[in-house]
Amino acid sequence: MNQFENITSSQLKLALQLIEKRELHQHEIERINAELAKLQANHTVQAPSTISLGLALRPRRGRPPKALSAMNAIGAPASPKAGRRRGAPGKLKDAIIRLLKASGNKGLLVSDIASELKKKPQNIFSWFYTTGEKIKGIEKIGKAHYAYKGD
């Protein structure tokens, strides 16, 4: 009886409520388990336990498997961009040099080149810092501003 001497009536009421709540949930879990057992008994092929819990029905995170990434189930491209190939080598180089030559000594901003070629500006910046650096005649004349000064 020593353990009940220090319990107040409000604590006892709270404990009673929690015990009733636990019993209610236990009955609910037993009912759900019975329904799951019935469903599994009705199927000739028993599904793995992960499916009965709904875990396998969630979509996978991350990149799709390689076989499905470019084509969907019927063999058509999964999206307009899926299955596209990269451009021909040198195509971007030729297009940028053509634009810079047409602009003359005043040059062009990277954002203008990107919008003209329908490319991301970051891709154009990257091109200038890698490929563009190797080409004689392309000079940086300002912040994000390039010109073609000739060979």
C-alpha cells in the first residue's frame, strides 16, 4: 500500500484515463490484425509483410533505375527531355564564337549569350572558364563580359 499513499486523486484519474486509452488502442490493433489476417487468407499468393504494412507502396526516392530512366513501360520516352542526346562536339563553341564575332569589339554579356543560345548562364560561364580559356582571340573585357578580338 506504500506506493499508493503518495498519489493524489488527480494523478489517479490521469492514470485511469491512460489505462483506458491503452486498452482501447489494444482492441483497435487486435481488430486491424484480424482484418489483415483475413485479407492474407483470401489471397492465393501471400504478399510479403512489407506490402501488408504499406511500406512497399511508397515511391522510391532518388534516381530511377537505369532501365526506366530514359523510357517508360511502353517504350516511349518518359519525358520530353528523356532520351535526348548531347549536342555535336564543338556546336556550342561555334555558336559562341559566331555571336562574339557578330558583336564586334563591344562584346557580349554571358546572360545575353545564354538567352540567345537558350542555355543556362552557368553553363556559359563554365564554358568560358574551361574551353573559352584555350581559344585565342576571346578576351574578358569586364565582369561576365567577353569579346572576340581576332586570331
